Amino acid sequence: MKVNKSRPVNLDLQTIRFPITAIASILHRISGVIMFVSVAILLWLLGTSLSSPEGFHQAANIMNSFFVKLIIWGILAALLYHMVVGIRHLMMDMGYFEELESGNKSAKVSFIITAVLFVISGVIVW
């Protein structure tokens, strides 16, 4: 049996426009993966710093590197984004922001709050 569907197929992903709510959701999942992977890095750094006084100095020296500060800032950024958008998702589970317009506005507000927190965390790391 041959099925002949005449529906259009768009394989050019650059022409697809995702709504802001979809972008917020996709980035929330990505930030969760980043946080999961970063647990290993942070546990290693914590273990090194708690192993001995020399280990603490080694961890402190590692933290002075620009590249490591950038990684730590990225981890903080993922954590902050995941937290802010997670609160938004919890509020949606409680029945708020379920309409299209309020969902778009809440996504924009969560991006603004996250941007402010990114800057603050950058100041703290550096």
C-alpha cells in the first residue's frame, strides 16, 4: 500500500520561526543539561579544595584563571536561567500565564530577569 501525501515539507530549519515560549522552553532544557554536566566539574573543584591545605591553594590558583572564571560564570548563568524559567514553568503549572499573550510576556520578563542576573553574576565572578 502506497501512501501519497501532498503536504508541504520544509527542511530548511533557518526559515522556521520559533515563538519566544518555545525558545524559553528549549533553553531551559539546555541549561538543565549544562547544570548536570557541571556537577562533575564543581565536585572535582570542591574535592580538591577540601583535600588538604595544598589542595585548597591549588583550587584557588585554578580559580584565578580567566578560562576557569568564564566556565564558572557559564555554570552560574545556566543555573540562574534554569531557576528563573523553572519558576515560570511552576507558575504555569499552577494555572498562570497559560494564555498566548501572557505566556509571551512572561517569557520576555524571564529573559530580562535572567539578563540582569547574568550581569550581577559576572560582576561577582570577576
